[in-house]
Amino acid sequence: MTPETIYGATGIALFAIGLYHALVLPSALRRIVALNVASVGAGFVMVIAAWRPGGGADPVPHALVITGIVVLVAATAVALALVRALHDADTTETDDTP
Amino acid sequence: MPLPQILIALVPGLPLAMAALLAFAPARAAVRAVLPLAALPALALTLLPDSALLAEPWLMLGGQFGTDPVGRVFMGFSALIWAAAGWAAVGWMRGDDHATGFAACFLLAMAGNLGMFTARDVASLYALFALMSFASYGLVVHGRSGSAFAAGRIYIVFVVAGELALFAGLALMAANAGSLMLADLRAAPVSDIAAGLLLAGFAVKLGIMPLHVWLPPAHGAAPVPASAVLSGAMIKAGLFGMIAVMPFGVAEMPVHGTVLMAAGLVTIFAAGLGGVNSDSPKAVLGWSSVSQMGLMALGLGAALTVPGAWALVLPALMFQAAHHGLAKGALFLGTGAFGAAAALRGSWAALPLLALPMAALVGLAPLSGYAAKEGLRAALAAGPAGWVPWLVLALTLSGLVTTLLMGRYLLTLWRQVPTVPRAVVEGPGWVALPAATLAACGVLLLGLWPLAGFGPVPSSWPKDWLTQWPVAAGVVLSVAGAIWGHAQRVGPLVLLAQVMAPWHAAEAYGQHKVRMTQRAARRLARAIPAHIDAVAARWRLGQAAMAAVLVALLAVEAPALFSQIAEHAPFAAAGPDLPQP
Amino acid sequence: MIPQIDLAAIDWMLVPVLAPLLGAIAGFVLPRAATAAGMAGLGLSAVGSAAITAQVRTGAAPSTAIGGWEPPLGIVLAADGLTAAFLLLTVVLTLAIGTTRALTPAPARGAAIFWPLMLLLVAGLNGAFLSTDIFNIYVTLEVAALAAVGLAVLTGSAAALRAALNYLLAGMLGGVLILLGIGLLFHAHGRLDLAGLAAVAGSAPSDGIALIAIIAGLALKAALFPLHAWLPAAHSNAQAPVSALLSALVLKAPLYVALRLWVGVLDPATASGTVLGVMGAGAILWGSVQALRAERLKLLVAYSTVAQVGLISLAFGLSAANPAAIAWTGAVTLMLAHGLAKAAMFMAAGRIVEEVGHDRIAELDRSPRRPTLAQFSFALAAISLIGLPPTLGFAGKWQLMEGAVRADAWIWLAMAMAGTLLSVGYLSRVLVGFLRFDRVRGAVGEHQGWTLADGPPLLLAVTAFGAGLFATHIIALLAAGAPLGQLPGAMQ
Amino acid sequence: MSPPDPYLLLDLGLAATILVLALAALRQRDSFTMAVVFILFGLLVALAWVRLDAPDVALAEAAIGAGVTGALLLRTLRHVGGERRDPAPVPRVVAGMLGLSVAGFATLGGLALMATPRHGTGLIPAVAARMDQSGVEHPVTAVLLNFRAYDTLLEVVVVLAAVMAVWAIDRTIDRAAAPLPYLPGVALRGPIAGAYLRLVLPALALIGAYLVWIGAYSPGGAFQGGAVLAAAGVLSALARGGRWPRTAATMPLLRGSLVLGVVVFTGVGIWAAVAGGGVLHYPPAQAKPLILLIEASVALSIAATLTALFLGHMPQPAARIALRKGTTNDT
């Protein structure tokens, strides 16, 4: 057993946990969190792809993971803004605004 | 570009250009006034002896156009009918609110019909054929009445089904032949499915039973000039299509041939029954067209069964097509003339105009119809041995059927005078003159036929006048039927009611059943998707689908995956690592 | 002294990406000049796309290693006939949609933000079409996805917000799946360039899982049945030009990427094609049935997109039956035809809603107002969608059929036929309403409501209708210079 | 065989904790706890990545994946006051099916990953061979800003697209009736908060700038530094009750700082093309200053965009805000 197998399995497991919960959880907010978890799982796969036992990791996958993190935070921000806007829209709908 | 090629481009090009001009309001009146001129390039091309080739590799899938003797014969009589009908349409549509729409559909259908005779490749043939079929929908529903829309609905259903069959059949043949050229298609072996699809697709246009359902209502509903081209020119396009793509005279397809001959036999007589039961003069003419197309089916079927007979059958069929087109076109236009004459209180005045094409249709010697039948009789004699007596008998009896139909036509004409627009009542020449021209061309056909290059005219002078017996019998039967029917109407109504009661009961029961079935089908069609929708929402189609897709992809990929995993032995050591820098 | 500029030596490859990007920034910083900046960006990117197409047509295979770094380390942009075709489609559609937007009086909400978002969308799509690096493709797809979500909410209704949230979540899920696939591919092969991956893909055990993840992700982004649940609401609740963009263009990017991976990179013999084909067949049936039931015009058009995406993905099923025989050019031609026709339909539908005041199909024939030009555009586009000759849809269907026949794939052929028949059915529901006048209350105003904004949809519809006449040119373009291998089954 | 790793137990424990935290975050009933557990999860993942020799990624995950995402989550929870659940949950059968298929996918995926030998060299030699031409000493920065600079440019574009999308969403809300966009109740006001801010803001700015600068030599860089700067931006915005500065004059300046990174990045790229090298092909001699210029401007933009994403609404001229606060149902 090596760190590679441990964290490789962790990555795949995180991805599966995230994927499952992104599909079944009842609230949009939690689905967004679940997608973030799944994306961390994918990040693990790339990080172990870069890892070398003796040190001197491959910098390219690291750059890819950083890009992936930034892309996902952007998408998350938009999704959360939609959640807030929907909340506001529903609140105004229940009020007696014309 | 030499003249023939310019003409080839103009055959569909001129009508299309004129149709496009209709989009500009100032040009509309002018274009509508010169409607018949659109058929002139085709007429001119008929007279040019050489087959010219116009290749347009940029067009669709590589279009090629040219003329050959067969195409020129079809183009000749079709262009004549289009020109005459266009002439009539100029008068007929004066003051009509939807005249521009009619002219546009008329020109588009003309472009498709005349253009397809020059097509040398599958895509062009199919495209032009489809253009003709779909544009004709506008002609059928021109009246905007309930019955016109009903006829249009049936028409469009059959057209779409036919087009699908054709599309599939043509794609199959083209793939088999490895080429899009019609000449290669005819030479290549053809699969049974492809042949079946093609025959069915073109038979829809020909109106061979049981694919005839759309034809009588459509021909009955369309305005007179449109009926003339529908019945005179356009249904022949189905015949041309079969000749153009099927390997007649090369391949032997006994099954298809037998089916065609059987369908033809049924068509000839069943269409007669349908026509005799029909109440509108134009629908009766439509039924008569169906019956006559049964003859075509006999010839085509015989040639499919015995390829050697094709050399005789082809000219006979073309002659029959030309003769029928001219005569039927004249009769439809004559129907309009009859209406005009009746409105002017002189129904009898139109009879001489109708007499000539009627006589030609029933096969009275020495007119073109007799010659056509003799030619077909000689050709059928070369057909499959077991079938020949039946074919010849059917051919002979078809004269009787046609005569009866013509009698029924006159009767309904008298009872139900067709309504014509004011413009035609004021100027009956608008329909009478084109009708007379077509009738005269029918007579001239006998003289002009040798020029087509398919041998001499079949004998038009009977050796034995007794061969005319079906016509005589038909006349007698028609007159007797008319008298008897009249007597029935004024006579013992109770008896009639009793005789007819089971029929009426059966009919009412059938109608009720059909209505119930339709309603149930409609309810089901609405309920089932709604139910599925509800279930899908309850079971979260979106989420469940992800599982389904994952499972399906996993199931497909699993065998390879497992074998690869086994090969690499799980928990294998990592690949060669990079030495420390 | 005028500096000498050698036009042929200009590297055009990044122009279709950077020009809309700069246009978006200019429009964002100066909201008052958003329209001008937007049209300028689109125009410049059109010039770049045209130049690339010209290079492809001459047989050159233009490619640029960005920053001078060659693969496997660097990112290479390359163009072949397939790329050029999609660049041109983007140019035609965005120019038409942009012109419509510029010609119509600005709507109350989101007028200024429309342009930067649309231009970012264009930059993302062009980037995806040009890229040959799988991770770079992922990033470009995300740019397009976020911009598309921003556009989809511009109507401001709660329904649009809800639809946009579902759209975004589906897109994020698809993106995460693709990211996992990329990670697995890099882990096994240590590279990201498509050409390099093509040589080694399929040799490692994890490639199968990577393939599944990437295909599932792309299918989700392309709304392939049964993963289409987000599409109808998102497309039907957006503003008309946005619906046109989403349906005609944005969906094509994942399909394009799938095609690239399928033909060039992954093993096309894999039986996964059957799964995609079955999904396509399901899409045709389900989308058509829903379109037959839809009560709103825009919803009908949106469901027809589901069905048409299914028709396109039937090609994957065909490739499973006989990979050598399938005519991919047919599938690509269908994608182009659908893009043109669907954009025209959505914009025409938008005009109809504007004039008639509602889009209930059952009551369209009661309206005394008849926006004739928009109806005409809709009808022409419908004819192309059905695939009657001589439209581009016909040319595509014909080639697809030929591929099906050569592959002896009778079931798929029958499915495509059924799709055609069903499309006649649901489109005729609308077209018949245009032709009927007997239920109108009051006088019919046939020629009301012609505006300049009717022009672009009409132009698109006429293009979709008439482009079939020049199908040989399109097929020749698709067969031109191919860095990732020529599309198999291309007809010469 | 390599000798047994002394850290193996730590690895196992860390992996197990990460999985438990992920599950706990997703299945936690209370929304606020969920957000906190998620942030904790992100920090532990960062720890694991440090263990896997990926300090840059760990820094990015801690600052952005845990920090920014967590802040966004908390800010959203504050706004909506708890989660809204779908009225009908996914049926158990469907959830079970999904669980089985995802589990199957994960099992096969895990097996396949174990069975696949990692690619021997990856791109390590390719990067090492070109480091001397890259202009920086740190390989990850060299990849991000030189070898794959195009990816990074598009990544900055993604963040910009997110701001535009968020503003488009903000435009759709009818503010006359909706709750005010800012965050009442978390305002950092009063003398103590003021003194705290005066102390913290410069420190944060300094740390951010240092992270950007150090990126050229060792872990750190534009994104991590930008995230720290964003923290400063958010704090100063909270001091105003979660609003943009009121002066309308900030509008063009603000938009300018949002796009600065893309503009400078693209500008340098095009300049390189005009100078003859090709797009984003820096001349080796000027590579280092150019990369630093890009990093600085990207960091500023990232800080501005992340702040904008956190605030989630467009800056409005002061007059309009005052009007809105005064009368709720005007016009």
C-alpha cells in the first residue's frame, strides 16, 4: 500500500459521494456543495497523477487542478447567486405585490 | 452555352423565376397573365432532337440534367397540358382573392413536374418530384372549403408516406449502385426491399389501388385548371419515376410483377365501382383516371415478370400515358366549359367539346384510345404465359368500365352542374379553347407519334368492328342504368329503403365504430404521454437517467475493462519512476 | 511610410477567440457602447473565421502552438474542415442574432449585459472548436456554459431563474465528470493533446472509465435523452435571441467535442456507440411526442431540439454497427442544418409572440394579426428541419441514410425515418395554424408587423433552405485538411 | 520494493477523516454546520495535498476551495436564512438505483485506477528541459503563466464570465420588493472593528502581494494571492454593510479593475505576436518582467472579481440606493 493507492481510492470515493449526493439531495444548495466534493475527488486523481515517490512532482497536473478549482468556484458563485435570486423571487411572489 | 442546355435550365428555371417574381406585388398581375408561357421551354426542348447534357456539379449532391427520347415524350404531352391548363387558369383566377397563391403553387408544381423529366441523378429527380407533390397541396386546398381541407389532409398524408418510401428506396438503390446517376441505378442489381419501396412510392402518385385513396377527392376538390394538370400530367410523373429508376427489361422480379399485375386488375374494376357510386363529376373523372392507371400497372407488372417484354411495353405505356393525359386534361377543362355553358343556359352547347375526348377515352376507333389499347394488347401478349389471357380480357373489359364511367360522368354533370367563377361565365373561351386544343392534340398524336422514335403508331383502324363491343355494351348499360336509377328515385321508395336498409345499417354501424375508435385513440394518445410524464416526474427522470446511462455504459465497457484489469493485475507497481533530480 | 503587412503570414488562429473576448471587455467597461463593441467583436471574429476557412480550403492545415510550446507540454490550436464549418456556423448565427438584437428596441432588463455575455459565449465556443488540447477544451466549455447561464436569466422571470439553476447544475455535473475523465487519462498517459492521446488511448485499464465519464459528461451538456431534463425549460424561458443561441449553437459544442473524440481519439469500435444510438432513438421518440403535446410554441421548438440532437447522435449508433461505412459528414451536415433552422425558428417564434401577444399553439389561428414574414421564416426553417429537398437538412439526412444502408443498420434507418415522420407531425401543428383564417375574429391583418428584425430570421431560414443546393461544397470543406484524421465515410 | 512509508498511518487517518467530513457535510442537518464542516473538509484536503508534494494546489484549495467557497456558502445562507428543500424528495427506489450504479462506477473506476500504472515520466522532463526559457524559477508558475498560459487566460475569463452572469442575475430581481442586497447584521462597525480593520487590511494586502511575488520562485502565485487580497476587499465591504462604495465614480474604475487581468494578459499576448514571436510567445529576455506584470494584474482582478462574486450585486449610483431605502413602493 502506498500513498498513491490510499489517496487514489479516496479521490474516487469522494467523486462517487459527490456524484450521488449531487443527484439525490433535496436542496439546490447542498447539490452545489456535493458538486464541489466531487470536483475535489477529480482533483485527487490529478494530484496523484503528478506525485512521484521520491519527490519532484509533475507541475502540469498541479496547474490543471488550480485552474479546475478557480473554474469551479466561479460556477459555484453563479449557482449560489441563482439560489439567492430564486429565494427573493419566491419571497416576493408570496407577498401581495401586484 | 448552347441552346439546348439553356432550355434545359429554363424548364424548371422559368417557372421558378416566375414564382419568385410573384413575391413582388407590382409584378403579380403580369406574371399571372403569362402563366402558360412558363411551359414553353419544355415544349421547345421536346422538339429538339438531340439529348443535351447539362451537368451542375455544384447543385445539391451533383446535379446532372439532359433529355432522352422517353423524357421528351413525357415532357411533350405534359408541357402541352400545363400550357393549356395555365391558359385556362388565367381566366379562371380572374378576380379570385387567392389568385397569387394559386399561381405560385401552379408554377412550383410545373417546375417540379417538367423539370423531373430532365433529371439524370437521383437527388434532382427526388427533389423535383417532391417539389411537385408538395406544391400541389396548395392547388388541392385552394378552395379553402371544408371538403377541400379534408381532401388536402388525405392528400398530404399519402404524399408524405410516399415520399418517405421513395426516399428510403432511392437511398437504398443509390447505396447499392454506388452512384447517384439514374443510368447507373437502372443497370445495378436492385434489392427486393428497395424495389418494393420504390414501386409503392411511385404507385401513390399513379393512384394504383390500394394507394388511390387520396386521388378522387383531391381531383374533385381542386379548381378545374388544377384538376386538369393533376389528372393529366402529374399522375404520369409516377410512371416516369418508375421507368427512370427501376431496372425494367434487365431484372426479373416475378413477385413484384405479380403483385403489380394483381393490383392493376383490381384497380381497373374496383375504380369503376367507385366511380359509379360517386356523385361529383370531377370525382368520377378521378376514378376513371385510377381505372386507367390500372392498365399501366398491368404493363409494368408484365415487364417485371418477363423482362423481354419491356421493348414492347415501354412504347405502349408511353403512348397510353400521352393519350390519357391529353384526353383527361381536355375533359377536366371541358367540365369547366360545361359549367359556363350551363350558366349561360345552353348545357348542350358544351357537349360537342366533351364528345371527342370521351370517345377517345372509351377506345372508339379510329381515335387515339383504340390505338393505345391495341398497342398495349400486343405488348401484353409478350407477358407471362399464364397471365396473358387474363390481362387481355381485363384490357378489353376496361373499355366497358370506362364507358360506364363516362355515362356516370355525364349523368352527374347534368345533375350537379359544376360552379364556375364569374370570369369564366363571362368569357367561356378561357376554358373552352384550351380544352378544344388538348382534344385536337389528342387526334394529332396519331400523326406525330412516329416522330418520337418508338416505331409506328399501333393500328388505329380495326379489322373487325366487333372489337368495339365493350363500348356499345357500356353505352347500353349506362343508358339502362340511368333510366333504372331514375325510375327508382320516383318509384317505390319503400322497396328501395328496404333493399338498402342493411347497407345503411352496416354503414351507420361502421361509422359509429370508426368514430369511437378514433375518439379512443385520441384519448389514449393524450393520456399515455401525460401518464409517462407524471411517472417520469415522480421518479425523477433526470436523476434516474444518470443511473441508467452509467449502468448502460458500464455494462458495455465492463468486459473490456475486466480483461484489461486482469491483464495488468490490480495493485501493480507504478511505472518506472523518474530518477531524483 | 506604410508598414508592409503580409496578410497570408498573419496567424489567424486566435482571432476568433480573442476578438470576441476584447469586444466583451469593451462592452462591459463601457455599457453605453456595448452594441457597437459587440458588433465590432463579432465582425472581427468573422474575419478571422473566414480567413481560417480560406486557409483550410486551400489545403493548408493551419495550426499554431501557443507561446511556441509544442505538445505535449503546450497547447496547439488547429483547424480542419470540420473546425471551419463550425466556425462559419458560429459566424452566421451570431451575426444574425446580434443584428436582430441591434435592430430591436432594447428590452427593459439586462440590455447592456447581453452583449458582453454573448461575446464571451462566442469566444468560448470558438475556443472549443479550435482547440486540440482536452483540458483546454474543458475550460472553453466552462466559459461558454457560464456565459450561457447569464444569458438564460435575462427574461427575469422566476421560471427562467429556476430553469437556469437546473441548467447550470447539469453543466457543472457534466464538467466535473469530464474533469475526472481528463484526470484518469493524464494519470495513465501523461499527456493532454488529442493527437498524442489518439495514439495511446485504449491501452490502459482506466481508459474505459475515463471514456464513460467523458461521454456521460458530454451527453449531459448536450442534453441527450434521457439526460435532457434541463433543456426544455431553459430554452423556452429565455429571450428569443438567447433561445436561438442556446439551442442552435451552444448545444453543438459538446456534440462537436464528442465527434472529435469519437472519430479522432477514442476507439470508435467500442460498443458504447450502441448506447449513444439507443439514447438518440429515445430522444427522437420522446422529444417528438413531447413536441406533439406541447401547448406553447417555444416549448414545441425546444422539444424538437431534443429530438434533433437524438437524430444527430444516431450517427454514433450507426458507427457501432459498422464504423467504416458510416458517413459522419451526414451527421455534421445535420448539425449545421439544425443550427441554421433552429435559430431561425426561435427568432421567428419570438417575433410571432411579439406580434400576436402569446404563443399558445391552439389559438394562433384565431389571431387577426399575422406576422407574415416571421411565419414564412418559420415555415422555411421547418421544411429544412423536416429534411425536404433541396434543404441542407435533406443533404444531411441523405448522407446519413447512405451511411446507414452501407452499414446495414436497418433499425437506425427506421428510427431516422420515424423521426422525419414525427417532425412532419409536430411542425404541421404550427404550420396549419398559419394557413387557417376561418377562426379569426375580426379582420385579418396579413401584413402587419414587418420590422427590420424580421430580416435576420428570414435570411437564416433561406440559408437553411437553400444551402442544400451547395451541399457538395460543404462536403468538400468537411473533407479538407484534417489534422486529427479525416472524417470517415466522406463522399467525394 | 520501496521501504515501508513511516507516514502510512497518517495517510490512512487523513483519508478516512476526509471521507467522513465529506459525508458529514453533505448529510448534516443544520445548514450552518454544513458550511463549517465543508470548510474544514477543504483544509484537510489541502493538508493531504501538501503530503502529496502539491503545495501550490494545497494553497489554492485552502484559499479558494475552502475559504472563498465557504464564505460564499455562509453569505448565501445568511441571505436565504436556511435551505429550501424540494417538496418531494427523490424516491427511495431511485436513490437506491443511483447509489448502486454510482457504487459500481466507483468500484470499477477504483480497480481500474489501481490496475493502471502511472505514466512513467509525465511531463516532468518536458517542463524541466524548458525551465531556463520560462523566465521563472517555479515550475508550476512556469506552466500556468508560460507553457499553458492560454489555459490560464481562459480561466481568468471564466471568473469574469461568472461576475457578468451574477450581475445579470442581480438585474432580474425586483429590488423594490425584494430584501436589500447587502448583509445587515454582519456589518463590521464601531470603534473596535474599525481599529481591527485598520490593522488587518494592510496586513492582508501585504500577504497577498507577497504571495504573488513569491510565485515566481516557490509555491504561491496570482490566484492564491488574489484570494487573500479578496479577503481584504470583502472585509472592507463588510465595514460598509456589504455594499460597494457609494460614489458613482467608482463604477468605471471598478469595472476596469475587474477586467484588468484579462486586458493585460491579452495585451501582452498580442504584443508578443506583433513583436514577432507569436501570440503569448514572450521573448525570453523579457519573460520574467512580463510574467510578473501579468501576475500582478491578474491578482488584482481576481481580488476584485472574487469580492464582486461575494457581494453578488451590481454597484449602483448612491442616489438610487437612497431612493430605494426611502420609499419601498415608489413609481
